[in-house]
Amino acid sequence: GQNIDQPTEMTATEGAIVQINCTYQTSGFNGLFWYQQHAGEAPTFLSYNVLDGLEEKGRFSSFLSRSKGYSYLLLKELQMKDSASYLCAVVDSNYQLIWGAGTKLIIKP
Amino acid sequence: DAMVIQNPRYQVTQFGKPVTLSCSQTLNHNVMYWYQQKSSQAPKLLFHYYDKDFNNEADTPDNFQSRRPNTSFCFLDIRSPGLGDAAMYLCATSSRNTPSYEQYFGPGTRLTVT
């Protein structure tokens, strides 16, 4: 079966750095997305990786290793507004998104 | 601005009373999706349309139906809502003409069943 694993919840301090990991086992791979979802709202796009390596976009970076079935999202200079769920999703061989359950990130002052 | 719109944002229905949720898009994307999302869970794909080609997920209950009368609009019909159908319903679009298959989400409709 297809499976995406990410931690259920993480806590970090305002101004710090946090890394959210995602491991996946899917039938085929056509890219990996990270989405941010605030409580009661729709997911919003953060990043897309299809090749190995690090993609940096402001305070957020995303890394992919296809051979290891592994990705992480790195958030720097954390702000209170970063408190949200972060969802990892993989595009499978049928070009469908396979979603992880999300990691709830709690930011403390 | 090009966008995905869902109406209503909040819907309350009675147990067993049919309800329709709507989605429209101005992105001219050829793929539209309906997801169900319950608290602290991953979005669960119910259906998707690639143009007019309808694709039903194997585990989507028969109680859920969908219509896409044209490129811009898509509807989710719940024929006899049960208490377990209370959830956030998310509409998303994507284009098969772009390499990333990024999905663009509407704001969602939160359904309450009383």
C-alpha cells in the first residue's frame, strides 16, 4: 500500500528553527509537495520538490532524497503565525496526491 | 485574481436531508477534485474530474455523488447525510498542462449534520 509518515505534533520556540520530516512509500513518484494548513482553513502551497536536493524559499526550505523516500521542511526564524499543520503529499504514478496526516506545529513565545 | 470559490463556507443540514456543495474556478484548470477532511486527518479524495471524465475513488460511499456541468463548476451532492459525514469538504483544481500537478484549493465548506 501507499504510505506517508510524518510526526503528529511538534513544539518549537518563536525565533528558533524546526525541521519536519516526511517519509513515503508510494507506487511511483512524480514529485512531493508541502502544504500549510491553518485550523479551519484550506491547505496552501509551500513547496514542490521533484529532484533531489534543497529548495529554499525565504524562511522555508524543503529537501528531498528520492533514494531514501525522505523529505523535510525546514522553517527558520519561527513566528507565531507559523503555528499550523504542515502536510506532506506525494504525486504517485497515477498523478494523484497521496497525503500524509499532517504535523501540527505549536509555536511558543 | 484567478481563484477557487466554494459556497457556502458553512452548511448545516439535518440527518438524511440532501445537501449540495458547490465549487467554481476561474483558473481554467482541466482537473477538479473533491476531498473530505476530518479533524487532524489527511484530506481524503472522494472524486476527481479530468475534463468531463469522472473518476470515483473505490472507497467513496454511494451516498456521495458529483456533477461537473462545465469547466468552471463542480458540485458535490450528499444524498442522505449521516452524522459521520460532518467534515470539511475541500474543492481543488490542477492543470495537467503544468509539470508539477500543483493543486489549488478553495476555502472549504464546513458541513455540520444535526
